[in-house]
Amino acid sequence: QFKLFVENPEEPVAPGLQVTAFVEYYPEREEDLQDRLLLLIEDDVVDIPLLGLLPRCYLETESEIDFGTVIANSKIISKEISIANHGSSSGTFKISYDGAVLLNIEPTSGVVEPKSVKKVKVDVCTDVPGITKEVIKVELEGHGCTDVWIKAVVVEQVLKVLGASCGNVLECINFGPVYFGSSKTEQISLYNESPECMDWIAVLEDNAIGREMGTDLQRSTDAALQDLSLKNETRDVDVSTLILCIPSQGTLLPYEKSLVTLCFSPKKLERDFGVHDSLLKQDYILFLRFETVGSQDNCLQAFNDAALNDAATAITMNHPHHTELGLTGSGLPVVLTFNPGPVIKFADCFFGEQNQVLCTLKNESEYLPVTFSFRKTAHFNISPEKGKIKKKSAKDVIFSFSPHQIGTFKVKQVVDIIGTRLEKYNLQVLKTRSFHQIYLTFVGVCKSKQKNILFKINPGITSMTSNATGQFVADGTGQCTDTAPVAILKSTQTQIHAHRINRYWKTDSLTAFPSDHAATIRPSERNRKYKTIFTKTERDNYLDPEFSYTDFERLSAHRKYYADFISSLRQRRLQKDAARQFYIYNNSVSIGLKPAEGLVSPTISVRDFHKEKLQFKMCPLAENCQLLSRKSAAVASKSSICRGLSAMPSSTQEKQDCSVTLTSRELHQILIGPSTIHFGDVCVYSRTVRKLHIINNLLVHIWIQVEIEINELQQSGPLSLVVPPLTKTHIPIVFETKTPGMFKRSFTYTINNQHLRHVLVVAKAVSVQLELSASEVILNPIPGYRAETEFRTTVRVCNPRNHPAAFTWKSIIKGTAFSIQPDKGFVEAYKDLECEVVWHPSFSSWEEGEFYLCVRKGNKIKLKCFAKVKIHI
């Protein structure tokens, strides 16, 4: 079957030349052939073997698939194995697996072309933590059976709270005693002990079991029972002002640690009882939960059908993937006593002298020292101004009264208690500042010393510091002023040298000094009149025409003032009326037009209703406060049901809201679930619907887009929704299949086209099935009837599944006296049907019978019937 085509050279082959020979192989049957070709080169013989092989496939595959370490988040992960064909002929393969871990292997069989590679997809569901080590059998043509190992390590997504210094796992942090109004911080480390990145958020549990608010745990039982009313008083206390977590959200890379600061700021809870309540210690026990955002067991709230129809209650899912940290601490009042005090009286002293009082400051606290600082006060000095007093200790302070002027002084002395507090506008900065004030009262009197003043006679020259007559001048008193002395005496109160004509002239004119020449040239008031001291005649006043109004200008100015006043009143009245009209007609419903004019009122949509509603609603969860579990649940319960939503953002506000990248805190307030939709047993060729609930607790719109590429879920929809603020809705997830068996698949959805999440769908596809209430029935005669005529009973046929089932009763024994009605029919899903079993007695009737309940495309059940006949002798 080999042929050689060659022309042997007759002459020797010169150097550089060649001779070509062709060998042809033409097989006539399916077998491998072997021959040889002899090449004679002068005296040498070269043996060239010839092999004729049939085309064969040569398949090989990988020995294992390692998924590595993944977290248990009920996500379907996939990898591919390669089946390569290195031969010259096509080869077939077949994969078999009988375990329970692998969900899907596609394809399980096929043909690999020569010099090509076939990819086989293997899916694994990460719903249960553990070590996966399974083997699948791969039968390769011409190679036999090969084992391929599937390995994976599924771990929990663990978030641990560690000590910042020691690195040990923390379950509780004790802040110890802290003064009311001050703050104390502790640092912890959050550790992501998982191979994937995680977003975390801190939630303060203000409704947890075991929480204590302001209770003295060291008190007796009787005293604690008297404080039961305090439990009701502390229910409305904002717990976020007591504990602050900085930061309260973040992202951790795989196996990364991050420092978190916890700040405890106790606030005094006032009671309505107790005489010495200000001296009591108040203990606090709170719980802080660190949880991951976006995991399958996140804090989701799924509403059942009844809850959605009634909008009443919500079902809260468990929180297995979170870490809870206990926080304990005590709040103490500042008890600093002053002896003497709080009113401190100094002895009277004269100007330039000083009095001192020794005061003892005592710290009555048994737990903490106190740092004080006196503020500066005029006329009083304190030594030392600052200091620190240990617990149950005292310190002497000297108060000094050094007056700088004469009089009685009663001042309030402020004593600042220094401690650490958070900055009001920067919650991440802890500064030392005053957090409490104590007030003292200082009382002191400064008296003046008596001074004898000698007067001397003025010889006649009137000075600027003399009195009206210029006779006596005080030596050493009085200061020269820049103001010229003018009238200081009412002219009606003196009659010295009064002119006879003007003696009884009643007027309010002022008397001028004899030496007020400097005052006569300055402008005076127009309504002031000056009289001479002796003759009481009116003296001319100087009016500067450059600066004074004329009579006409005065009248014009008054007229303009009243005109402006009346105009301002009218303008204010018009503005009020315009504002009133604006508020009446400035709304989206009524624009001030009458319906009789032919215009149709606009319809109010649900979106417009929510916008108008949110204008007067404050932010339920502010960004600068700690996230509380009870407040989050309250916001979720107040969300309204919204239907008929748009699939795409249309308005400007919706487009702006749906393009925002949400933080971990905001994602925590969006509840989408359940994260695992379990359909249970579902009949093939049937349709079952579950709801994917969406609750938006934010004050902005969100855009939900669902991506489903699974054939069994193709009827689900709508797959795109724009959810308004503070609303809840749902997406129907429809499952239908034609293939019996276990179904586990996951689909993904995005929030604002950025944040990716997934939902696991679990179902068990089964055939239709019916059940009997009993496998055996006994027929007794009915009282009052003849025994040979009435033997009846009933058996109940139950349909426990979601699809109607057709059935037929078939008798096993031919010629039996038993009958069942109806002998065929349908049983609706989750319904029952009563069938009547009748025995017809006769001389040759059998007292036993057997039937098969045959379900179309379903199961088969046997029913035994017995007739109980009583023979009377």
C-alpha cells in the first residue's frame, strides 16, 4: 500500500545537486502499516522506515480546578476546564458527576475537533462555608476515564473588632467614669478577615436587650425598683449624643485593618424625684454593631403579601454577619465645694488697700480628679488661678479684693472645669476646654477717704473754672475742660438785679455767664433763648447760615419726613398683600383660574405628591449623627407603597439623583431583598411568582436595574425602576421550568448603575403529585339502612403543590364490588377533593378491594378498601 515514484540517476550526483523521490500511502483497510525504504549510496545502505497510521484523536484535560478561597455569600462562581485535542481526528468526551456541591456542568458531553480546545463551564454555589473537594469523571475517547478534582475553600465574611494596642478580639470596652459634659475616647481596629473587599457601617443599637441608660448599677434592689419610671424617661433620649463612632463607615481591603475612634460623652438624665439626685452616678450600657453592607444576610426587611396590602408590619431578617461590641461607662457630676462659699464677703477697705480671704476647694468625687480655672474679674485677684485637685482631696486658694475705684462691688465669679470635649464643627477633634461652670459671688466695698478743700477769694478776674459769681475757687479740684461755660441757671429762678419790666416774665430761658464770650460765636439751637443775668433781657444768638435750616427748609423737611413715612407704610402693606397672594396661588394644583373658564385641572401624579410631601419633611437620618437601629426601623415603617414607577430617570432631579455614587451609610438605608428567593417545590410546566422587595429610605431617587440571563426567570419584570424617596415597591420574580431537579442560579442588579449586588434563586422542580388522607379505608354499614344496600365512606385527595393535577382511579382486582366516585378529575393547587368509596354487597362480592390513584405525569398511590360485614344469627 506504499508506492515509490523516483528516477534514479544514471550518473553520479554532482555536489550541490539533489534527487527527489515521492512515497505515496494509500490505505485499503483500517489498520496501521509498517515498511521500509532502502537507499543505496555507492557502498552504503540507508534504511528509511515507512509508517502508515490511521487518523486518531488525542484528548487531554486538566487534573484539577482550584477556586481558591471565597466568601460564603450565596453567589454562583464559575470556572472553565479545557479539553484539548492534539490528534488528527475528532474526539468525543462525556462528563459524569453524582455529588451535591456542583450545581451545573455545561456541556456534559461533546465533540472536540482536531487541533482545537473545548471549554467546559463548572458552577459552584458559595452558600455553605466549608472545604469543597469533589471529583468529576471525564471519559475521553481513546484515553479512558480521567478524574478532575474540584477544590474550593468557602469561608464566612468575618469582620473582627480588635484592640488597637494588644490586637486581641474585643467584646466590650469600658470607658470608666467620665464627667457629664466631657468626653473620653478609645481606639479599636476593624479587621477584615476575608479574601474579598467589604464595605462596613456602624449602627448603634438603641433598642437592644440589656441596654441601660443612666442607671446606678451599684444601688440596692429597692432603690432600683423606685427608679423604674426612669426607663420610660430614657426611651426618647437620643443615644447618638452619647456614643460617637469616627469614622462610622468605610471600606476594608482583604485582610486589612483600620483604626476607629469611639467617643463617650455622657449626658445627665434628669429625674423627677430624689433629693440628692445631683450626686448620683449614672451608668450606661450600650451596644454598637459593625456590619457589612451588601452581603446576603445584611439588615434587610422583606414585606410579605399581607404586610404589603395593609402596610402594617415588616419582617426583619436575621443578622448573622455582624460583630457586636458592648460599651460601658459611667457619668459623674462635678462635685467641687468651696469653704467659705458660694457667697464670699470681703471686709470694707479704702481706695488703694487690699483684703484677702482663704478658701478651701474640695473635690468630693471618689473616682476622678478635677481641673479648675478661675476667670479674670475686675477688682479681684485669685491665687492660684488654675489647678488640679485629686479625688477626695482639697486645695487652698486665696481670694484678694483690690479695688480700683470707690463703690460697692458684687460680681459673679465663674469657675471653669476643664476637660476634653469634641469640637462642635469638627467631631473628629478632641480638645481640652471648659465643659462645666461653677458660679461664686464676690461682695466687696471700697470707701473713700475724706479730704479737706480750702477755698480762696478770687480778686475779680473770672476764670473758666469759677462759679457764677467767681468769688470762691476750689484749690486742687476741678479740671479744665474744652467746653465753654454757658447758661447753667434757670433765669426764672433768680431775681438778682432784674429789670423792672422783665422781673415777672415767666420763661424757660437760660442765664448766660458773664464771661461766655467764647460761647457766643458758636451755633446754638433755634429753640433755646438766653437772658442776661442782671437785666433778664433777651440776648442775640448766633446762627450759622452755612449749617442751619431756614424756616421754609424746616417746614419742607418735616413735610418730606411724613410723606416718606406714609409711603413706607403703603409699600409695606402692598408687599404683605403680594406675599399673601403668592402663597395662595403658588402651587402645582391651583394657579388661580376658575374652572368655568374651560380649563381642565391638572392631574396629580404619585411623584408630585411625594415631592410636595418631602418639602416639609426633615432628614430622618442626618449625616452628622450616629446611625441608630430604632430610627432606621421607624423610617422604613413609614415608607409608603408606590406603584406605576418609570423605568428610566426622566426629570432633571431624577437624573441628578440617579447619577450619584452612594456611600456605605446610604446603601445601608436601601433595603432590597430577600437576598435568597426560595421557591420551594415547584411543578414543572407551572409558573410561580415571588417578590423582590425594594425599600428606599433615602431622600433622593434611586435607579434599580436587574440583569437576568436565566431562561427559567425570563418572565420576571419590570427589570428597571426609578424608586422615589421614602417609598417601597417590589419586582415580581417569575420562575418556570421544564426540567425536574434542583435549581440554583443567581442574578445581579445595580443601584444607580454603579453598585452591583446579586440575588440567589433556589427551587426544586418536581412533577405533579397527589396525596391520600389514608392508605386504607374501612366501610361500615350506615345505621338505619339495610346492610346489603349501604356501605360507604370517603377518602380525601390532597394536592400539596402549585399546579393542578389530573387523576384517574383504576381498580387492581377485576370484577370488584367497590367503586370510587368521581373516578377521574382535577385537583386544584393546594386544594383537597373528597372521593366517595362505595361497596355493593352481593352473594359473591369480595370484601376487599384495591385501587391505584394514577396522576397524569405524576405519581401512583395504592388504596386498600375493606368492607366490615356483621352477620346476625
